[in-house]
Amino acid sequence: MYQTLNLETTDGIAHLSLSRGKEFNTMNRAFWTEMVEAFGEIDRDQSARVVVLSATGKHFTSGLDLNEFGGGLTGSEGEASRFAERLRRIVLDMQESMSVVDRCRLPVLAAIQGACIGGGIDLISACDIRYCTEDAFFCIQETNIGMTADVGTLQRLPHILPHGITRELTYTGRRMAAAEAREWGLVNQVYADQPAMLEGVLAIAAEIAAKSPVATVGNKEMLNYARDHSIADGLNYIATWNAAMLSRADLGESLRAKQEKRPPEYEDLLPPAKLA
């Protein structure tokens, strides 16, 4: 169905994989539209409770496909201000391809091997949790080609890393290796290789998928809201949210399962309602 992605949902885990490993998963034109389409599909899948984002091949992604986009970045088609206005709209569209990850109601876990550079940092910064292999490295490559990163890195990374580290990586364009990424909290865990990483990340995803999906959606909503608002705003919002969204059915199932010494079983979320 997709040219650049594979999507499979099993046991509540939507596993989305970058599928152009032989091309180092460069982000070509199809990738940017397919990310929006894929997360739309995930949102419509009522059985999905968590997303795992991984990649085929040696590298997670080497970022923007400059063979397809280079001319559009350096050209000067038409009058200057009109060209700039069009370029701005292109960038806004590309930002949406990352923002759908951030806005996804489900937790998104990134499993990263090898290179994660340029647009790859935009992508993983929009994820909830990141894991990587020992050979992984991270680089804000835009700095090294004379650009300011414009698809989400500079907006989201400061919420993940200390500001000083973020600024150093941004200003220098240097590579951050896996051990340093773990030290500063960019990734939660470093695995020996990709098979071990996928096994570990899928196990964590399975643990998340076993929880109440209403609670999981609420958890992500509150964490993202708290990131973007004051503590007082966040406290007010969670009070209102739980007044409306607290699932008595899931609370009851949790208590019964504990009494009966069995894993709880929660109903799936409802699919989005169609307007027409």
C-alpha cells in the first residue's frame, strides 16, 4: 500500500517501519505524504493501542532526500517573495508529517539503529520514547549543509535534552553516539543490535497495549498538554478530563482481575466517527 512504509497491527501494537533500507530510508517526496496517511490509518484502527516506529536496513534514516528536494531548496523560480511564500507552505506541509506523530493519541516508541540524522531527528523528537542500538548515532545535519532545521527538531528537542546539549548539537552539527544519547536521556535504553532492540521494544509495547486504552490516551494527552502549558493549566485540565473521561468500566475490570488473579481485559477504543 505504501512506497516508503510498512504497517502491521498485531495484538494492539501498530508496527510502522521505514521500508527503504537499501536507500538508507531517505525521506523522499512519497515519505512525507505517506506519514500522514499511515498515522491516519492508525488513528482509524480501533484495535491499535501503541505504535512502534522502526526501520529496515543498516540505518534508521539519513534524512531528507536531497536528490528530490535539493533543487526546490536552492532554486529561485518566479519572483523572490512568491517563491519564498510557496517554500514556506512546503515547509509547513512537511512539519505536518512529523506533527501527526506528536498528535497521535497513542504512545509512539522509536527503535533506532545506525544513522539518525537530519529529518530523522525531527521524526524521533516527535515520538514519546526512543530506544537505539550500540551503533546508532544522531546528528542535526541541517547545520552542516547551511540550513536551520525547520521541521520540528528545534521546537521539540529542548523538551527532551538539556538546553545546553541541544544548543551544542545544533550549533556544531556534531554526531552524538548511542552511549551519550543514553547519558543525556535522548534514548531510554541501548541494545546490542537491531534484533535485540526490536524484541525489547515490542515487549515494552506489549506491556503498554495491555493497559486500559482510555487511560493510555489520557496519559499522553496530559503529558503533551503539560509540556506546552503551565502547571496550573495542566492541573485544571486533568481535573476536567477525568471528570468526563474516567472509565468506570475499566476501573471495575482492573479490580475484578486483581481479585481473580488474572490479567485484565479492556475493550478497544471506538473508531473515529465519520462526519458524512
